[in-house]
Amino acid sequence: MTAPGEKLARAARTFASDVASGFFEISHSGLALVGVAVVFALAMLAARPDLRQTGEAQLMSWLQARQVAALGMVPELDAVDRATAANPKDLPKQQAALAYWISRKYRVAPEPVSALVAEAFEVGQKTKLDPTLILAVMAVESGFNPFAQSPVGAQGLMQVMTGVHVDKYEIFGGKLAAFDPVTNLRVGVKVLQECIQRAGSLQGGLKFYVGAAQLNDDGGYADKVMAEHARLQQVAAGRAVPVNPPAVLRAVAPAPVHEQTEPAPAPPDKVALTS
């Protein structure tokens, strides 16, 4: 290669080397600047929690806006906290067996039933009432429909007369709490407990509960509850109990004894106890 050619080649290599070196220096300096900026930003966020909270709120708002645009619904991550549900697999064996059996018989989801079974056991322990009795009352009263209502105003799982027992709902925020399954269960158990105490026996208490305290016949209500109670006790004991179609529920049965619009006269204190 001629001298001028060699000089040109060396010049080209030198130029390329200088460009590469400069690019490296610029990139290195740029990354260093980015690193410094990140450290500075983190220090600022640590020193100013209000800035961090503002940034998090703006980021969350942006993410929610994208989700709303994609799904057409406003996300509520805490909605699950409002659900009355539990995983039956997390329950003790006895309670899980009851939840699955009730779910099959009454064609309701096992998760909400599991929450009710667990609550029945907890409330039953406090009130000295058999939890399977509490569940039997719910079964006959509403078939585990938390929104059931009778023609005379008995509402919810245990078909408590909300208008009569409005005082019991006050500590739960008012009478609309009758449609909260757990609240209705607790109030219903309290009413049942009072009825049993007044009557002096379980059978008599069930007659009070159904509103037939002054009548000769309760329309077979107590027998239905006791029969379901016996089946649930067998399920809880681990026995195989056939799942038969549920009996006609009192909330939808024609003219049940306690749903008469003009019940037989009774002392005021007993009237206040009827459901």
C-alpha cells in the first residue's frame, strides 16, 4: 500500500477509535447520571413521604384508568372483603362435612355455606345452642336464601320479624342489616334463645319462634326443624346421610301458621318474641 493510502487507513482507524471511545464515555456518563438521578429520587421520596404517596396515588389512578378502559368496569380490590364466604377446605372436618352436605341438598354454593356453618358453631358455643339446630332452623326457614321474605315481613336466613326485633338490629347499623347473612344469623339465634327460655323447652321454644305460641298446632314446624336437626347431627358425626329434596319452605308455603295477618291474641311480652 502506498504511503498516502496507509496514512488514510490509519486516520480512518483513529477516527473510528475516537468515535467509539467517545460513545463509551458518553454512555458511561449517561448511565452514571441516570444512577445519580435514581438515588436522588429515592432519597427525596424517603425524606418526603407525601411525595411518595402522591406518586403512588397517581400511578394507581393511571393503572385503574387503563383497567377501566380494558374491562369496562371499575376495579374494587376490597370487594372480596364484603363477601360472606369461606373455603370449606379450611374448616374442621366436621364443619366441612356439614357445608358440603347442605350445599348439595339446598343447591347453594359451598363457600357462603361454609361461612355460615363456621358462624353457627361460634355463636352456638357462646349461646349453648347446638350449631346443627341453628343450621336446621335456617334450612326450614329460608333454605339458606339470605334474601327470603315472608308475606308478613319475616326476613333473611332465619326469617326474623325485622319490624318486631328492630332493637336487636340497631347495634348492627339498622334493620337493613337483616339481609346481611351473619347479622341475621346472630339476631335469629338470640330470638330463638329467648323463645326457648320463655317456653322452658326446645319444642316449646320452636313453637314460640314460629309464632304459634297461643295455637294448638304449629303446622308441623317443630317436627320439620327437629327432623333436619337429626339429619345434620348424623352428617356432623361422619355418617352417610342421603341428600333428599328439601321440604317446602315456610317462607313460600301456603298460609303457614305464623304468617297469618291476624295472629291469635297473646300477651305483649310473648308477641315481642315471635319471629
